[in-house]
Amino acid sequence: MDPSHTGSSAQSPAGEAIARLTEQAARLLTILEAHPDRISVVDPDTHEVLFANRRCREDIGIDPVGHVCYEAMHGRDAPCEFCRGSILSAKPGVPERWERHDERSGRDYDITDILIPWTDGRLVHYQLAVDCTEHKQLQHRLEDSIKELARSNAELEQFAYLASHDLQEPLRKIQAFGDRLATHLGDDLDERSRDHLTRMLDSAHRMQQLINDLLAYSRVGMQAQVFGEVDPAVIVQQVVSDLELRIEQSGGSVEIGTLPPLQADPTQLRLLLQNLIGNALKFHRPGVPPVVKVTGTVRGRQVLLTVADNGIGFDEKHKERIFRIFQRLHTRQEYEGTGLGLAVCEKIAQRHGGQITATGRPGEGSVFTVSLPRRQATRRE
């Protein structure tokens, strides 16, 4: 047999390697052509376009390969002032990311540039341009909405503060004259008139409490915060001392566990804990002395402060509603209050970069957990 004809149909190793490389190149080209974003390769010295994928060709309306990039792709007579060629040349292989608004199309692009070696050994300018127009528009709308919301909140807080402040003086007069009537004429009034006077004074008292709570709520948002290292245990002890009479009257108790230190506004943290502990004492079951447990733990960068009680609890379908302003789950005849306490607590937690959550079951008590950063990264106004 003539050995020269042996395996004539078999491909040589070199041929196989070329075939593999050709197949790999075809696959890569297919991937680049199918890519949903613009991909182009340009010589940074001559500005010649060496490659442009399908998306790039469709966006500019022509095949720019072989043309000068700034003429074919940007409709300019000179190199673009925003070109990153000089920046990339100073640090080959290091990607440069930036954004550009294309005046011709009106679109915005998130661009990544990098110098890569080309097939002939020269360094070329590879660019991936992702259309981010919709994202930018959404971002602008979101920023506008945030500004408008901040403005509206500031106006609302200012209105609440001024309205509450201006209401106090006429209310004081109502209370003062009502007290004088009760003192000087109380014995001379008939039962119906005394009842009317009592109702008037009770209403004035509730209005005063509402104004005080409104002022507290508005001050949380208006006053600058002064953060410092705070020992929550000391604050809780002060709150318990302030609530001593209520604790004695209810036959209740407040148990204070280990509470980790943290950075907080001490005045606002005290108001938060006073509201939570005060609520735990107020919403107790009839005939059952309230037991309030205040504990704390560290979880990562957060301090969790927990106030748990054995009171009336609540249905968890209301766990978001209870933090809304003026929301009450019970009538005023059942439990006094304005429905602002938990709204104040939530606002304080949020102003500290934290949050407050609640769990409970009817007749089995409630647990309120406040999660606050251990350290305040920046001053919050």
C-alpha cells in the first residue's frame, strides 16, 4: 500500500487547531453580535473603528468599521472632548467607567472603556455602552419625588409645630377659667351644669395632651440631633423613676436586663423608651399586674432594644397600623391617649437610621423591638 495515501481524509494537527480557532472565533462573534448593548473597538491613535456589533450598527444607522469613529459614530469633525483614550493609555488594562448623554439620539449610556491587545499586537480601545436612559429618567423622577416629599414633610412639621404652639394660649385660658368656675361656683351649680363643666375641663385636658404630643412629634423631625455615647440602662432607670406612681397604682413591675451602649440622641432615646414602657404599663389586662421586661442585645452593627409585656396584646393584622399617627385600637373610654406615642417612637427610630417592629397576640402581651445602629456614621439632621 502506498503510504502517501494513508489517512488522506484525516486532518493534520495544524488543520485541527485552525478549525478549532475558527469555530471559537465564530462563537465569540455570535456572542458579541447578539449582545443587547453597544460594543465597539477603536484604534486610539488613528480613531479607526475596527469592530462594531449589531446593536452598535443599528443605533448609529451604518456600519462604522473602517471609518473614523468620531465622524461615523458621533457626527463630529474632530475627536470628541469626552474621549477617554488618553486616560486609558496611561493605565492599559484598567477599566474606566463613566456616563455620557448622546445628543444625536437623546439617550444616556453607562460606558465601560478598556485598552486590550488586538490580533496584530497593538493596544486598542474596547468600549461597552449600556443604554441607561430609562434608569436615569426613573432616578430623576425618584429624586424629584424625594425632594417633594421632604419639602411636604417639612411644611407639615412646621405647620403642626406652629398650630400646636398657637393653640396653647387660648387653651390655657379655657382651662384657667374652667378651674375658676369649678372652684368658685362648683357647689352652687346644679348637677347638669357641674357635668357640663367637668366635660369641658376633661376635653381641655385631652386637647392639651394632644397638643403636647403633636409638639413632641414635630420636634423629632425639626430639631437637630446630638449623638453621643449612651447607656440605655441609665435612661430606662430614669424613665422607671418618672413612672413610679403609675407602676405603684397598677401593682406592676419593670425588669431591666443587660442593655448594650450605643450612639444616640439621649433626649430622643429617652422619649422613645418612655413611650414604650408607658404603653406597656397602660395596656395591661384587668386584674393582672403589668410586668414589663426591657432587654437588649447586639446583632452585628445593630443594637436591639426590646420592651416586652404581659398586657392585652394585639392582633398582628394591626402591626403596621399602630405606628400611624392618630391610630388607636381601643376607645378613649377603655384606654386614654392620643394615638401619637408609637408614631413618635417610629420617627425617632428612623431618624437614628433604625426601625421599630412589634409582635403580639390578643390577651398574651406584646413585644416591641427597636433596632438602632451601634455607631452613627454621620450626623443626621
